[in-house]
Amino acid sequence: MARQHRRVGYGLPTLLAVVLHLGILVISVIRFPTAESEPPSQSIVQATLVSTETTTNQAQRATEPQASAEADETSEDEATRQAEEEEARRQREAEEQRQREAEAEQERAEALEAAQAAAAEAERRAEEAKAEAERREQQEAERQRQAEEEAKRKAEEEAKRKAEEEAKRKAEEEAKRKAEEEAKRKAEEEAKRKAEEEAKRKAEEEAKRKAEEEAKRKAEEEAKRKAEEEAKRKAEEEAKRKAEEEARRKAEEEARRKAEAAAQNSLDRAIAGEAEAAANAEQAQQAANGFINLVRQAVEQAWVIPPNVGNNANALVAIRLGPSGEVFSASIARSSGNSAFDRAAIQAVESAAPFSELRELPASVQRDYREFNLNFRPGDIR
């Protein structure tokens, strides 16, 4: 809205300004005459010497006439010179006073003229200031009008810009929201997919682990069964062989006995003693073989083969037993190269102990089987 202007009167301010300028100018330029104190007049006393001498002194004064005359002349000349100088000084001072008064009068006249000129100049400047003020008021009104139009235009542009920015911001927020929703949806789908894959992988690993455990269990059972069958077969073969040998031996003995029926009694007793020693040795060997087989079977039952072990793994374990079959020490005499396989072999020996069957062996062979080696391979133990 345009501001309402009122006309300003310049009469009284102009008059006050003129009077103020005149007062300041008069005070600054007028010089008041300074009253100088007149120097005290130096009166020259001219006196005539009256003689008071008596006749009795005239004769004495006559003797010095020349000196007195010269002294009087000198005093009169000095007094005259001083009087002339004093008069000249007074005249100079009076002339200087007149000149100062003339200069002051001239300065007052000049000050008056300057004040009048200043008043005229102030009035002219007041008129110019008034015209300039009116021109400035017009310019200010025009500038304000232009400023209002410019402000209106800027306000419209600002409103338009803000509307565009608001529309742009809303569009960006909408795009951002949609992008975030899309990213969230993709992230959820990716997380769901990964969860499904992870669940599938874990299920496959669990199935694989169970299959491996089942296969391992079956392999262990199969190995154990085969070991038992092999041990049984070997025991049967050994028993059969020994029975055949025993039968053949008995047949030979019977034949020899019949052939040597006529031998001396001492020879018969010697032959009988040798046969009994041989029978005892065979029984001790069979008992020792049975003990070793029992140890192998007990260790195989306690042996858990680690996963990912190659078929070529082979570890030799040195075992030392106590008198009651307890394990004094079990150490790796030859490593398989796989620390887990070696450790499992030692743990199997320690878990299967003690081997109390050692006490059932004949006393003559117990010492020989308190120290022995077992060879561990993925298939069996030897």
C-alpha cells in the first residue's frame, strides 16, 4: 500500500537557520578593540636652577665654570631627546589605535555583508532543498511504487517457486517412498529367498550328515561284523588246523608208539614229556591269539573314525599294559599324517581299556603280551 505523504513547511526552519548562521558568523569575525592601558607618562621636569650661593661661595664656584656648563648642557640634551622619543611613541600608539579601530570597522562591515550573503545563500539553499525534497519525495514515491510492484512480482514468483518446489518435494518424497517400499520389498524377498536357501542348505547338510552318520554306522557295523566273522573264521580255521595237526600228531604218535612198543620205559617217558610240553605251548599260543583278538574287537567297538579320512590312512599305536590289563601308555609309533585319525586311535585304546583278559593268559606268556602294537586302518585294526 502506498504511503501517504504530507507537504512539509520550510519557512520557520529556514528563518531559524539564517539567524543561527548570522549569529555564529558575527561572533566569529567581530574583534572587539582591546583597551590597552596607557603607559604612565614620563614627565620631563625642566627646572631652572636658582642659585642660593652666597657671596662667599662665588669665588669658589668661579673656579669651576667650565665643568658646570658642560654638565648642564648634557642634562638638557638628554631631557630633550627623551621628550621627543616619548612624543613619537605616543603618536605611534595613537596611529596604531586608529588603524585597529578602522580594521575593526571594516571587519564589522565585511561580517555584515557576509551575513547578508549567507542569509541569501541560506535562503537559496533552502529553496533548493525544498525543491530537492519535493523531487526526492516524487522519486521516493516512484521508487516505493516500483518497489511495491517489484515486491508483488517477487512475491508472485516466490509463491510460484514455492509451489513448484513443494510439488517437486512431494514428487521426490513420493518417488523416495516408492523406492523405499520397492527396496524394502526386494530386501524382504531377498531375505526370504536367503532364508529358504539357508533352510534348504541346512536341511541338505542335516540330511547329508545323517546319511554320513548312517553310512558310518553301517560301515562300522559291517566292519565289526566282518572283523567278527574274520576272527571267527580264523579261529575256526586255526582250531581246525590245530585239530588236524593234533589228529595227525596223535596218529603219528600212535603209529610211533605202536612201532616203538618195544622201546624202553625211559624213552616212553621222555616222549610223553615232550608231547605234554608241546601241547601246553600250543594251548598258550591259542590263548595269546585269543587275547589279541579280544583286544582288537574291544578297540574297534570304541573306535570312532573321523570324517574325511582317506582309505590310505595308517597309524601304528604302541601299547603298554599293566599286570591287570590296564593301559600304562598308548602312543603313536607311526603317524598317519592326520592328527584327528591318530588322536581317535589313541582314544579308542584308552576307552576300551582295561583288558582284564590278560590275567587269563598262562604266566609264561603274560609278560610277552604286555607290550604290543596295533595297526589302525579305516577298514580294520591289525
